[in-house]
Amino acid sequence: MFTRASKHRPQSHNQPLSIRP
């Protein structure tokens, strides 16, 4: 789920899909 966000935003693992990439 948050594998994409962990590339630029590992902190926003709570809801990276809702947060801007």
C-alpha cells in the first residue's frame, strides 16, 4: 500500500494514498 510513498515520504505511511505524492 504505502510502498510508493515510502520512496519519497516514508513518514506518511499512515495514509500515503491520501497525502500528495
